[in-house]
Amino acid sequence: MPKSSTSTPRRKRQWGAERSTRPLSVVHDRPSDAKITWGRLAILATVLAWLGYLIYTIMRQFLNNGTEGFRFTTEAISYVVVLTFLTFSALMYLVARQGALQRFRDHVRVPRAELDSHFTDHDGSITVLVPSYSEEPAVIRKTLWSAVLQEYPSMRVVLLLDDPPFPTDPRVAETLEISRGITAEIQDALAEPRSRFTDRLLLCEILCIDGAPASPDAVRDLAADYRWAASWLRQMAADEALDDHVDVFFAEQVIGGLADDLAVTAAALETAATEQASLPASRILELQRRLTWIFSAELETFERKKYASLSHEANKAMNLNAYIGLMGGSYIRENSPNGTILRPAPSDTQAEIVIPDSEYLLTLDADSLLLKDYCLRLVFLLEQPDNERVAVTQTPYSSFRGAPTRIERLAGATTDIQHILHQGMSYYGATFWVGANAVIRKRALEDIVEVETVGGFDVRRYVQDRTVIEDTESSIDLGTHGWTLVNYPERLSYSATPPDFGSLIVQRRRWANGGLLILPKLWRQMRERRRGGHPLRLLEVLLRVNYMASITWASLGLVFLLVYPYDSRLLSPVVVLAALPYFLAMGSDLRYCGYQYSDILRIYGFNLVLLPVNLAGVLKSIEQSITSKKIPFARTPKIKNRTASPVLYVLTPYLIVAFSVLTFWRDVNAQNWGNAAFAAFNALLGTGSIIANIGIWNSIVDVNVSMTRWLFVERKPKASRTAVASLSPASPDWRAVLYHGSLDGTPAVAPAAAPSTVLVPTRRSAR
């Protein structure tokens, strides 16, 4: 069994990080009636506190003192607006978590036997698409294995490598070759169990053809097969290199969890045989098929950038779209000066590439892991009679426990909180597709596809790439066409969280970018649904607006509160009362997810240092709305070494703390005690967050790197004389001329998209 390996050192565990790697339970704990009741009271208290502040403080000031001048009036209006938006976001948090609590209370897990029975004669197939760009091979390998070991009757797993196919850097080329070989490596590893259980299934089908109950010996043989499969998986887990907490999760939960489940089934079968129990032949067949399903997935690797006829736009959405657009077709390769072109194969020609179609798609990020029956349970949900118009179902991903750094632990805490909120949004029909993992009905994507012609080739966009949060925009597109989305109320998927401040900047800046651009589509959807007689519910609209735009008003509102010295008469203890239910509920949710109540304060400081990152994402959205220029997809780095942070995002948290200290000193002298307390609170938590999550020494290093980077210039490789000669106007590439034609009498030159494809024929013709 091959070992996973890494060339980078293990990340050092920080003080204050997590020790336990034990994940939360798959099925959520059932909330008590008291917890649900307190949740309702928290919503009521928030609304009443906001109304109380509005009436008691604002109205009293205006009634007693009049407008008092333009400045006070402006301050009062702006303060109420900021407070209203922040209270609205807190209220939406409470509403969403209330929906989650009710879903967790009502959820009943489907028994395993019902799943096996449902899929006995199942004809539908599923294709797992794993888009990857510059990922470490060890990360890709774990993700592919978690997909391959899904228990599904007919599954194809496709690695969509989006790296440049012809790298010049030897180290990059070596890593790419390793990534290309992963699917073949896994296919070879599966050969033995696949062959064994395929033969055993054939024999079982012959023995059970008369429908008679299985004999005790047949049950023991089946138990032995389960024991063998569990032993094979445990040996695989034992051979894994455990370099970090994700490796531990992969070995213990993905591989070991499946092995343990098979071992328990084996023990149950052995007990049934000992007790001479009569098991129906149909159940024996179902159990034998399960072993075959586990080890029968097909794998392949596809690279769209090898083909000039496919889009090369630098984002995950177009990587997915390129392959989905080819599904169900047969193709031949055709060489051109631009590179290889995929043409539909004529009926009388042998196809070189055949890409089967599929009823369902599973999109899975290359840093995500699935637990064993993710596909079975989610497809079972889609195939229930009431869910015919459900396009996407998913389990919003949870974080890997045992994070070695404090910032990864906090990022994981916010991820687990978001899992709860996404589950609650499904209660109100406001589900958003979370791109890390999802099972998608392909027919729904066909409904929202947009086709355009670029360079003579059709480009199909199933998933919109206008923004870098393509999953959010596609959720609105599906809703406009009458489809719905549902979150499955269990924890069946996990994804990596950024381990350092530099990688967190990349992720959170991307998350903050795009929501404002998608809002007009929501208004369009509201009009379409109202016109069709199926208007959106008010709570659904409010939750969707908050999801897409809250990061904008929360960031801008916090800036106002930090910077502007509001009149002390506008401050009131009622403001604290309005925020108190939100913080108490979040503390309860953190405890529910296995964290500490005091993490509320750490998350506040965490969000404080992320303020410039969120603002940068918001400003990028505004820039994109003005320029209409697409923003390249920025991949979150997943490396074991630290990612350097841009100097702007390193220094701004220090400036926030310094300004808060200055504000505190100024307000103390002015005896403005409310503002002074708020400034001291921000300075204290901001300082703690800088020390814990960024680090003083790391800040110095990152500033030094940013300031000195311009001194170093990467040496570019020299162009070969042959290449220069081949591009000379005196000796044009005849293939390029015949393919591209000419412009104003000047021979056209092929783009340098695939130099190895263009230059090799040129050298041959020169000879």
C-alpha cells in the first residue's frame, strides 16, 4: 500500500492550539426543548432591545433637545443606521441557528438497510469532479481516496488538473507528473479487492438465484469477506504517513471509519451464523454488493489546458465547466498551431476520447475529505418523491480537529459555526451552494447553462465564473429557474482551514469579494418568482441578503465605530443588551461544537485583524462592478510552511490598535466613558489577536519580505534561436498561416499558449 509523503517539514504546534483530533459526531446532538425556547427568546430580546434604543435614546434626544444642529443630527442618523445593520446581522444569526436547532431535533437517520435496498437496482451513475490547481500531491491523493471509497453502485472519479501542462521549472514538472500518476496509482491499489469482490458477487448471485434463505456457511463466508475488506483497509491506514492532523483524520476517520464499520458488520454476520439465523437471499446480495461498490470506482485525470478548444480562464468554475461540457460525447484529437483541438468524433471514426454522461455530479475541492456514505445518503435524499426539484444537496463542511496553530483553530471554529448557520438557512429555503462539496443533479445545470462562442469554439458556462464565489451566484441562478437547494443535516464532509495569517488572507479576501455583484440577480429572481406565482418568503430574502452583503455593512460599520468619535449621548446600555443575545448564542454554539465559551472574545479580535482583508474584498467587488473585469480565482495556499502576508494586511491591525489606544486616551481626558470603554476593548482584543494569530516576529519578517522583494528579479529563460527563427516574419509558420489566415497582408502568428505543440512542427519543417 503506498504511503503518503511530503517534502515539507511538519508544522510546529503552538501553545493554545488543539490537542485532540477527535471530530464531532456525524449526527448532531438533539437539542433540548429548553435550548430551542431560549433561542426564540433571544430573537425577541434582540428586536425589543433595538426598538427600545430607537425609542428611548434617539427619540428622547430629539424631543428634549431638538435637532441641536446639523452635526448632532447627522451623527444620530448615521449611528442608528450602523447599529441597525449590525443588529440585523445579529438577528439573522439567531434566526438561522434557530432553524438549525429545529432541523437537528427533527432529523431521523435513514437506516443502512434502507439505503442498500434503494440502490439494489439503481441505474443512475455519479461523476466525482475534483478540480485542482497547484495542490500538493499528498493533498490530492487523500481527497481522491475519500471519493473512491464511497459506497455507490456506479462511480467515476475525475481529477481535473488545472496546472500549466508544460512547466519549465523542473521541480514544478516533477510535482505535476506525480499528480498525474495518482489516479493510476489508486486504480492499481484497488485491483486486488475489486477482482476479489467482483468474483464473490458473481458467485453470490448464482447461489441466491432461487431466492432461498442463506445458509449459515454462506453467512460466514460473507462475514469473512467483510473481515478481509476491513483488514485491507486497516493495513492501508497503518501504512499512511501521519504528518499532521489532516493525515490523522484521513487514516482514522476516512479509512479507519470504513474499516470499523465493515468489521462491525462482519461481527454481526458471524453472530447471526452462530445463532442459525435465517437471512433473506436479497439481504445477502445487498451486503455482497456493498463490498463491490466500495472498491469498483473508475478513475481518470483530465487537463483542459492541454486543449486549445477549451477555455483556459483562470478560475475553478471554468475548470469544471470545461469537463461538464464534454460529458456524454466522443472526441478525436486534431493538431493545430494553437495546440490540440477536441472535435466531436464522426460516426464512422474511432473516438480517441469518450466521456460518459452522468445523472449526478459531485464537485469536491482537492483539499476536502468525505466520510464513507456521503454519496449514498445525499443521492437517496435527491431521489425521494418530494425532492424532484432539488438541484443541489450538500453537507456544509466541518473543520479538521487538532489544529496545530491558534489561527487555524479559530478559523476552524468559525467554519463549524457556519456549518450550523447553513443548516439553519435550509429550514427557511435560503440554502446556498457551498463549493467545497455538493451533489448536483446534472439536469439542473443544463437548465442554467449559458453558451457563447469564443474563437470559433462553443464555451458552456454551467457554473458562472463572473465572481470568485461561483457557488453563490449559481445558487441564485438555480432558484430563478425553479430549482431548490438543501443541506443534509449531518457532518459528512471536512475541509482544510488556513493554518497561518497569509493563507487566511487569500481565503477571506476571496470570500468577501462578489456578494454585492450577485445581489441584482436576487432582485431578478424575486421578480421572476413573483411573476410565476411562487414568491420568495420574507425570511428567505432577508437571510440571502444578509449572506451576500453583511460582510460589506459589518466592515464599514465597524470602521465608523472605530474611527468616528460619536457623541456620548448616543451611547446607551441598551446597545449592549441588543448585542448580548447574539454573543450568548454564539458562545453556546461554540460549546456545542467543542470549543470554549471564551472563544467569543478571541473571534472578535480575530475579526478585528481581518477588517482590512474584508474591506479589500468589498472594494474589489466595487472595482469589478465598475470595470466589468473578472477577478482571477486566488487559490488558498495549503502548505506546511508559512505563507507570507502582504505588508498592508500586516501593518493595518497595528494601526487599528494604535488608533484605539489614542481614542481611549482622548476619551478618558474628555470623560467620554462609553467611547473610552469601547476603544479599550478593541485595543486589548486587537493586541491579543495580533500576538496570538499573526505574531510579532512573523510581522517583522513579512514586512521585511514585502519591502525587499522588489530588489530581486527572477531570471527569465532565454528563448532558443530555433524558436526566434520560427517566429520571424521572413519564415512564417505555414501551419499558423493556413489556420489563422493573415491580417493586413501580414502572416498571423499562433499564440504562445502551448509552445511545445507549436515549435516542434516548426523545427521539423525547418529541416
